[in-house]
Amino acid sequence: DAQESRGLGDVYKRQILAVPMSYTMDGRDFLHTLEDGNPHEFYQALRNGSISKTSQINSEDFIEFFTPFLEQGEDILYLAFSSGLSGTYQSACIAAEELKKRFSERTVAVVDSLAASMGLGLMAYYASCRIKEGMNLAETVSWLESNKLKVNHWFTVDDLHFLRRGGRVTGAAAFVGSLLSIKPVLHTDDEGKLIPCLLYTSDAADDLT
């Protein structure tokens, strides 16, 4: 889905499509696609106090997006945003089962990436490489399943506000952490969930780079 696209322009150049994800900002509805412009404007708006909320892609959205390709006789490989962070994977599975009834000769393969953001985009990139090398759909799915846990996500944040909003840290922890300029380093575990690994202060940031 479009969640994977930020910062990975080469994925788009390889004609990998992203299912649009809807979100609201300051009461206005938007549809995020791979062709969206400068993401810095979006993040700057958040820093300036705008409120954004994403909406999970539901099974009907997937059916609407997948159907034209199946009607053209194409099979589909869909790499889903981590099931540990979203219900999007389950929605895609429901859609795949429904479409199987209508297009019995076609395949809709859904892979739970257990990844997010650039990690998910990187998997899409490597999947496209395997296909270009001659792997068929089933072989590519097998390769992804065998290698997806080799993708490592490590990141930190400048502001605990959005982790608090997303339920990743408590309000009290966010308040104390912000007061003391403490920031977490997080990664995704083997279930695709965000796990805090360690804490550091702003003064120690240079030691992590």
C-alpha cells in the first residue's frame, strides 16, 4: 500500500503500484498515492500542529483496486503493511478470497511483510528484482517469506507526541521523556510490532550516529 512509498522513488520507476491509503488532516480528506509530491510539506504540517489520521484500507478497496488487473488476465502479488501494526493484511486476505471466487484461473498472493515504511519498500524492490531475474509469482512469494525477517528496522524520533497518540508510549512516559529530552530507539520484532530497545538523551545523539 501507499504506506511504503515515502523516500523510495526507484520502486515507482519499476512500475510497482501502491494501493492508495486515505487520511484526514485538519478535517480534510486526502488520498495518498505513490505519485504524491514532496512529503516534507506533510511532515512540516504535523510539526506545525496539524492533526492527521489514517484509515485502514478495507477489503472493498482492495477488490476495487485489484479487479481491473485480474480482468486483464494478470496475477497479483500484494506486499502488505505489517500485521503487527495494522489490519490491512487481513483486509487484503479477505479480498483475495472473494476474488478467487470470481477469477478462479488467476492468483492473488498476499504476503505479510512484517515491515513498514522503507523496510516494506525495500522488500518490494527486491521482489521486483527477483521477478526481473525470471522468478515466477510462486517462487517470488517463497523468496519473500524466506527473507522477510532479514529486514531490520531501527529508528528514533525527535518528538514523543506521535508515539503517545499512536499508543506506543503512555501519556505520562511521553511527558517525562519530553521534559528530560529522552528519546527511544525502536525496531520491529519478528511479529512485525514496534519494540523500544533503548533510551537516550539528546546530548547522547551523536554517539548513536
